[in-house]
Amino acid sequence: MSWGMNAATGRALTDLDHIRQSVQRILATPLGTRLARRTFGAMAAEQIDLPLHAVTLQKTRAAAVMALRRWEPRLRLTRVDFIIGDKPGSAFADLTAERVDGSRIESVRLTVPVRGGTA
């Protein structure tokens, strides 16, 4: 069982909630914005404002996969999609993955805000 801290409340988070918070933080953080960790984050945040077509979606997926492979080793991604939210400027990452941090592999699905929304 993995433990962590909720970034907003300071309370304990376990397992999937901690992974969800980690994924959201990785995808919503633009590269180069963390002083001590310039390579932390993903280019996915910058891609969201580009014209919505197949090339942009593919670049955004690739950026998310590269960042999550590097910064979230508890997941092995099997599918990545992005959903445009109802509110202007909001977007969500919809991920299907396998958790590989426990004694057995477990399939999970996460939907996390990347911009302007809450999951």
C-alpha cells in the first residue's frame, strides 16, 4: 500500500488517490517551471491551447506518456485520451493503465484534470 499526503488538505492519501494526485500534478505542470526539478512535468499543458486536430492530440498523448513513464513508475499506461471539458479552457486526461507497484498487476482507469477543472 502506498501512502502520501493530499496537497490541498495535508491529510493522508492511500493507493489510487495518491497516484491520481501524482498524475494530475505531472500532467498539469509545464516543463521547466519547477526550480529544483526542471525536467519535472509534461508538455501536455502547452499542447492543450493548440488547434484541436489529430496531430495536436497525438503530440499531447506522446507528451503525457513520456512524462508519466518518467515520473510515475507505479503505472504502465495502456491507453491515453484527452477530453475537452464543459467549461471553457478545461481539459481532462483519461488514462487506462496497469498498476505495477504491488504484488500483483491491477488494471485502473483514471480521469484527472489537466487544465481548469476538477475530477
